[in-house]
Amino acid sequence: MKNGVYSILKAKFLIDDDAVKNWRFIVFILLLAIVMIANTQRFEQKVFKITELTGRVKELRSEFVDRRSELMKLKMESTVSEKMIEKEIFPSTVPPIKIKVKKEEDKSFFKKLWQ
């Protein structure tokens, strides 16, 4: 046990005859660690981007609601009539009349023959 701990501390497993196998495994572990670090970094960047976009969506939604309420206020009949009075255009005193257009029937071939 004592020799095993000292050989690990002195890193004899890296310079022995079988060291090539150990180096391959160490390089593989290092590559895995680099891939994991890069993957975590990309994940965190995506989380920050999602948080930023969520805040932007909330901001745009509140702006949309404000604009929509402003538009509803502008579309009200009282607001429109006030704006028209400023331009000296007054509402009509005569109510509108509905105009109906009668469409002539298309006569079939036999009806045209009998006329």
C-alpha cells in the first residue's frame, strides 16, 4: 500500500513501460473535460440570451398594450368628433339611407327562346 501511494504521488505511472496506455486515457479525460466546459459555456450563453429575449418580449407586450389602449381612445366617436370640429367638419343631421341594388335575373336559354 505504501509503495502504491508513493508511486502515484511521484507519478511513476506516467513514466513506466505501460505509460502509453495511461497517457491515452489522460488525454481522453482532458478532451472530455474541455468538451464539457465548452458545452456548459454554450448552455449558459443560451440561458442569458433567453432571459434577455424574455425581458424584451415583456417590454414589447407592455408597449403594445399601451398603444392599443391609446388607439381605442382615439377611435372613440367623441374623440373623432372633437377632432373634426377643430377642422370645421360637423356631423350630419340627416341619417344615412341604405341603397339597395336589384340584380337582374339571368335568363336561362329556354326563357330567352320563348320571348
